[in-house]
Amino acid sequence: MVYQKIKSKMSRGAFILWIVLGTSVFVGCLETLWPAYRLEVSSEGKPDAFLSLPVSPGDKFSIRFFHSYDRAFFQENYEIEHGSQILLRDMTFQSHLNGSGFAYPNFHLRPDGVGELRDINETREKVQFMMGSRDLADHKLIFKGKTFHLSDGIESFEIVEIKLKKRMVLWDVFEKVTSSL
């Protein structure tokens, strides 16, 4: 045992103290140099997140829903930036415009009739919107090829908040290890 080899030089309490201090310094450095973020989806005012996903800078996600006015899909596309920022990159949507057009310089109409608002590039602390009903709006979060129906955990007419939350790296490692058991 390691303790037996250094017993003559140090007491057992001092040895344990050095182990605890060394581990604390290591964990502190790890947290400082390697922050972990999670994309948390919750209902405003509720303490627990409905959905919490590990993210890294450069990851992309989308919010897709059926627009009540146009009666067609609408999708907002976001990207995780360094730090705790979310970037609204662009939007895609099917719109009949009801006789009105866009005067936005980065609006493009694709051959399939889908409109795109490109190069929005607005940084946000969080994304907020009012939750629609599943049978009408059917809000979804799309991330890494998976679709999450937000109405599975958030009631209609509640304010949805999507934000980044810094988490302890070791906690995320623990969750990965225990979820694979």
C-alpha cells in the first residue's frame, strides 16, 4: 500500500489531507480548462428542466413548429457559440404570404417554395416562445438527428426557455458512465 511506504515520513491524516487537496486542485483545473455546457429546455418559472442535452461549441439545433398564421411549417436554426451564447443563424419556412412579400435583403425563395431568411446571426442568452398545442403547433427541438416533442413535458401556453447551463464535467462523466450500465 502507498501509505505504508511513506508512513515514516508523514502521518495518516496528513497523507489523506494531501490526497484531498491534490484531487481538489485537479478537479478545479479540469473545470476551469474544460467547461461543459448543457442545452436546457424548461417552462419559465419551473425549477427542473424538461430536457437537458450535452452540447459543444459549433453544435446546431432547430425549433420547428406549425405556424398558426400561414398554416405551414416554420423552423428557426441555432448554433452553440463559445461561452454561454446561442446564435440564431437563419430561418426556413413555408409561407403563402397572403399577398405580402418580404423586404428583407437576405430573404431567398427556394425552387421548392420554401423561404429562407439567411445570415441573421443574432446572439442570444436564451430562446423564448409560447408553447403551442401539440395538435396545432407541435413544437419540436431537433438536435443531432433526434426530434424531441416539447409538448411531452411542457403545457400549451407556457413560456418555453431554452438556454445554456454550465455543468460540472465530472457530473457529466458520471451520468454517461451510469447511463451505460
